[in-house]
Amino acid sequence: MAKIIVEVALKPEILDPQGQAVASALPRLGFTFATSVRQGKRFEIEVAGEVTPAMLADIEQAAQTLLSNPVIETYVVKVEA
Amino acid sequence: MAKIIVEVALKPEILDPQGQAVASALPRLGFTFATSVRQGKRFEIEVAGEVTPAMLADIEQAAQTLLSNPVIETYVVKVEA
């Protein structure tokens, strides 16, 4: 059983109101470390058996069509041990 | 300028309707690789200067109080190069 991680983030030029809300809440709580916060999504996908190149191509396809909106988001596919 | 990643995920025993929606949408789109999908959040935090142990302790604290709900979620803090 392998685990695939798909990380989806807004493109840098796209406004991120959730991230901005976090960035402005941090100093109110006394945390001054952040210069910028961006919020994204993370999908943990469990797959049966070995990760094959064909499966990875399928996952890329799913990341592009279902998990992210390629107009405003980018994604990264990672295979976990 | 360093980048800190905070990954927030629902605890395994907590129901994840978003993940379930993705898991049931995948086969409808012809993707049969997934046995389970869990959806979480990901925060990219840019910090000025070096990452110090005191700053990391602050970030842990912020992850616990603002970025995650410790009753139902777990978090991981990662430092990116």
C-alpha cells in the first residue's frame, strides 16, 4: 500500500484571502514571524499495490482535472514510501 | 528568507466528507487507483531571516492555536531550505 500526496497551491499571482486572513491574525495573537502566508490543499491518496508509471500518469491527470483548477492553481505529485 | 510548511490533516478517526467526495468522484471520471483519499490543508509561511529554535517554538504554538483544531486535527511543521 503506497501513499501519494498531491499538493495544490494557488498560483503566486492569484490573491489568497484565506492566507491573508491567517497572516493578519498571527500578529493579533502575538506571533510576528511571518512575512507572508499562502494557504493550499493537500490530498493523501492511498493506492493498492505498487506505484506504476501508468498509475502516476493517471494521478497527474486526476490532479489536473479534479483536484486542482489549472487556471488559478498549481499542483505537485509526491510519492511517499 | 526561509519557508515553513505547516501541514494540517484530520485525525484518522474523524470523518472526512471532502476526501470521500473526491474518492467517489475519481471512479466516475475513470480513475481507479485510489483506495482512500483524505483532504487536508497546507500553509506556506515565509519568514524573514534565519529560522531559530525560538521561532520554531512560536510556529508550533501558532499551528496548535490558529492553524489547526487539535481536537480533530493533527499538524506537521516542516522547514524548507
